[in-house]
Amino acid sequence: QMQLVESGGGLVQAGGSLRLSCAASGRTSGIYVMGWFRQDPGNERKFVAVIAWNGGTTYYADSVKGRFTISRDNANNTLFLQMNSLKPADTAVYYCAAVRRPIPVIRAPAQYDYWGQGTQVTVSS
């Protein structure tokens, strides 16, 4: 099993920045893709960004492109999300996720096998 623990959330004013981290532990070998998703009350969990664990290829939701940057530290099994120019619409619980196998739809939460507990990000106007 693999465990994922997010940190770095908090309250920030619009235009500010936050950096989220996700530490993977347990059986971390063979990670294929890791990503960030977010969910606000009453809505489904939505794709934010993903990164191929070995090659480093990244994909972003249109709503965060140019503002958010996903990165990883393979040696320490840690995933990051640098969030700049934050907007109130970015307010949500942010989850990191991982999968060990190739998946057909990287933006679909249902494709991921491992999830963290989430970290709250609140952006005030």
C-alpha cells in the first residue's frame, strides 16, 4: 500500500501564492502518474494537474494553466503544487493522487488508486 499526506494549505488573499506538498510513503515503487485534484462543497472532484513520475511530462486544467506549476522530487517521493495568482474560485480542498499503472484518462479521478486526506485552500477576495 501507499500512503499520501498533503500539507501546505491555508488562507491567502487573492493574488497570493501557496505551495502544496504531498509526501508518499509505504510502497512507493512503480508510481506511473501523480496528480492534484480539488473539490469544493456540492461539486465533484476535478482535475487540476498531473505529472508523469519518470518522464516529468505535465498536464494542466485550463483554469490553472500559467498560474500553477506541478513538480516532483523523485528521490524523496514528494509531489508539489506551486499556486500563484490565486483567485477565490481556487478555493477548495486539494487532494493528491497516485497510480502505478498506465491509465487511459489522466484527468479522471476514478482512474487513481491512492489518495491523500486533502488540504484546504481558501482564497479571500
